Amino acid sequence: MQFDSIASFIAMGGHALYVWLAYGATVSILIGSTVALRRATKRQMSQLRWAAQADSDGTHRTNRADMETGAEVEYGAEKI
């Protein structure tokens, strides 16, 4: 399909609302997916770094708050 002008291209032969909404939804989903993937990757890498650090220094921490505060965790009568 050829268009005579930019205005007729934007109007999309009377179907502009549907066409541009579809393009907008597609771009929004792609951007949202990319952002979510980057956040998940960053979170996972951070957790892996903490786990590696805990393994290397002999401490065992149960969650992120313990890692940040340096809290010791007790298992039974033994402090780790």
C-alpha cells in the first residue's frame, strides 16, 4: 500500500486508531519484558554474589537482610 502524504500514512486509510494502538501495545510489551528481564537478572546475580561470599568466608546467612546487617543465624545450639 502506498501513501500520498505523511498525513495519509498516519491516518492508515481510516484505521489509524487500531493500527497505532497495536504498535503502541507491542512496543510497550517489548519494553516491559526487557526491563523485567534486566531486573530479574540483576537480582539473581546479586543473590549469587552473596551466596559466593557466604561460602568463601564460612558464614551462612538465610536472607538478604541477614547479609546486609551481618546478623548471625542460630541452628539449634550451634551459632553459624
